[in-house]
Amino acid sequence: MPTITSDHLHALLASTDRDAALVVVGGEASVVPADPSRGDGPEDALVITTRDAVIAELDTGANEEQIERLAQRLDVALDSLGG
């Protein structure tokens, strides 16, 4: 079962906070309102990506397939880190 799914990316993109980030804490992925690497979140959070980075990665007209592929790539990257 993947840790990062397209649902996480949808939640990140739907966030009203420009500084929102997708993080993993204790093996669980979640969207937090601010990038923890800036000192605004859990210290043990592993930042996977930010809202701005996802927007830059996807075209403005991104479809579900593109979002799912990005989620899979992020999940594979996390797995390679031992996440």
C-alpha cells in the first residue's frame, strides 16, 4: 500500500495556504499548512514536496493521470529513502 497517493496531492493542491507541504511523520503522509523546514511544523517531519513545487511540476490543466503518476514517483522516492 503506497504511503503517498493522489489524494494527498489533491489535498495539497486544494490547500489555501501557499506554504503548504506534504510531509511524512511516523510513516504517515499528511498535508501541513506550512513547510516544516522553515520551522513551522513538526521537527521530525520529512518534507516530500510543497504546494508550489507540485504546481510547478504539473501543467495548469493537469489531469488525474498526471497527478497519479506524480504521486507514484514521490512514493517510489520515499521508499528508496526507507520511508
